[in-house]
Amino acid sequence: MQAIVIVPTYNERANLAELLEKIQHSAPELHVLIVDDNSPDGTGELADQLQQKDPERIFVLHRAKKEGLGKAYVDGFKQVLKKNYEFILQMDADLSHDPSHLPRFLEQIQNHDLVVGSRYLHGISVVNWDLKRLIMSKLATNYVRFVTRVPFTDTTSGFNCWRRTALESIDFATTFSSGYVFLVEMKYKAYRKGFRVTEVPIIFVERKSGNSKLDWTIIREAIWGVLKLRLKY
Ligand SMILES: Nc1nc2c(ncn2[C@@H]2O[C@H](COP(=O)(O)OP(=O)(O)OP(=O)(O)O)[C@@H](O)[C@H]2O)c(=O)[nH]1
Ligand SMILES: [Mg+2]
């Protein structure tokens, strides 16, 4: 199996070692690419140390500065597409995405081109979110479905698995969003191109430390970003 998971990190020093251990436990053959944006808490140095312990399986891409999740992913995707990986996963570093779900993605991608991890496939599978956050996330997902007509129950999910051909079809030179909308933009483009998409249920656990960064600026950007996506593509 030639598969790799890309994990973008910004100040994830407290979570990274545990995450890598759990990935190895659940999917021992899966390679990992950590894409760190020069985190001030030293996540990048820790990533290098972990890489040196397992250089055949763990890789690190250091970026100069924080530019948002989307930009980090674009660089990560470009790097892995130069190698011969057939399946490319993406997941958060803060343990919100449980690596025990990985085998399910790898199973489903055998006969699909994009597998989306959904928090809303069977009711709501989110742990430790307050009502406000839950309502905002559900509203966001329904808004995206309404505007773009994508069939996903979780349109903003960041836990996904791509077949190489689907990922290659996305022209990263024209991806315009850097934050949450990037996750919507990629799913929308793959769906519009007719790739075989499906969802698997995931349980999302809110990070234990740190506050949510969701604020009105992000929400405003997301509302416009999704409209722009629908109008442009
Ligand atoms: N390289 C890089 N990674 C980022 C950046 N912003 C966020 N990340 C990472 O992307 C993943 C998702 O970001 P989170 O901060 O968990 O976003 P969230 O889950 O919506 O918000 P929280 O409620 O704070 O967890 C995490 O692994 C972050 O470390 C960035 O600018 N650059
Ligand atoms: Mg998070």
C-alpha cells in the first residue's frame, strides 16, 4: 500500500508525538508528512526528532511562516504527488481526528476517488463542542450544501482520503481559499469533475487545550468564499 497522511501543524507540540504513535498503531504502513509553519512552540523541531527515529515512514516539510491551513496543504500535496503514493489522506494534528478511523478510509478508497470523514452521517458525532459551535458548524455545512449542491453531510470536514488521480485533477494554482473554505473548495471541485465520492462516519473530539479560533471574520470569509466558488466554477 502506497499511502501517506498529511498533517498540517501550527503549535501542536503537545499533541504530535501522541498522534504519530496512534497513527502507527492503527495504520502501521502509512507514511506521514508533517507540514509545519514555523510554529513558535517548537513543533517543527519535535517533528524533526520524530522523523529521525523513523526516517522511512515520517517526513517533515518546514514552511517559513503561518499562511493558513490551505496553503500548508497545497505545499504538502505538491510534495507527495511527486512521489508514487496512490492514496493521500489529510487530518488535523490536535487529536480531534482519531487515527483509529484510518483503516476505514483506506478500505473505502479502494473503490472510490474521495472519502470524506463525516461528523454528521449518523446524527451528530462531536464530543466537547458547546451548542454555539455545533449550531455554527451545522449551519455552515447546510449552507455549503445549499449553495454548491454537493452531496456531503459534512462539507467542511478536514479528515479525508484522496485517490491520486482525483487530487491531481485539482489545479492548485487556481485554489483561492486559505482557511476553512479550502476544505470545501477541494471537495466541490472533485465532485464537479465526476469523481466517485463517499463518506465514512467519524467521531470528532474537540482539542483539549486552546480556544476555538472561529470568529466573525472567519465566518464572513467563509460565506463569501463559498458563494465565489459557486459563481466561479
Ligand atoms: N501548517 C499550518 N497548520 C495549520 C495552520 N492553521 C491551522 N493548522 C493546523 O490545521 C489543523 C486544524 O486546525 P485547528 O486549529 O485544529 O482548527 P479547528 O479544529 O477548526 O479549531 P480548534 O477548535 O482550535 O481545534 C491543526 O492540525 C492545526 O495545527 C497554519 O496556518 N499552518
Ligand atoms: Mg482542531
